[in-house]
Amino acid sequence: MDGFLKETEILREISHPNIIRIFDMFEDETSYYLVTELCLGGELYSKIEEMSDKQKAFSEKQCAFIIE
């Protein structure tokens, strides 16, 4: 849990176009709630699986294109 809390504090302090921003965090008795920037386009892992179905491997350049 300490690692999670430390990581969220770091993400609240940094601003980089390729790293999700965390604006705030709340907690109650059972859960933590993160307020993050809106990220459209789905998950990188889903895109990797989709591309893997079409070809055996893909290049670093193709992966970088997905992330942008």
C-alpha cells in the first residue's frame, strides 16, 4: 500500500504528455478514488493484442505510434 500511495503522490506532482495526470485522490473505509485526466483511445494492452492477432511481432516504432 505504501508503494501505491507514494506513486500517486509522484503522479500528482509531475506533468508530462506521456504520463497520466492525477489531480486528486480520495478514500473511504474500503476504497481509494483517483481523479485523473481523461484518456481516450483505450488501453495499450488491448491494442497490442489486436496487432498480435494480425502479425507475430511488431516494431518499437509501431508501439510508439499507438502511444501517441
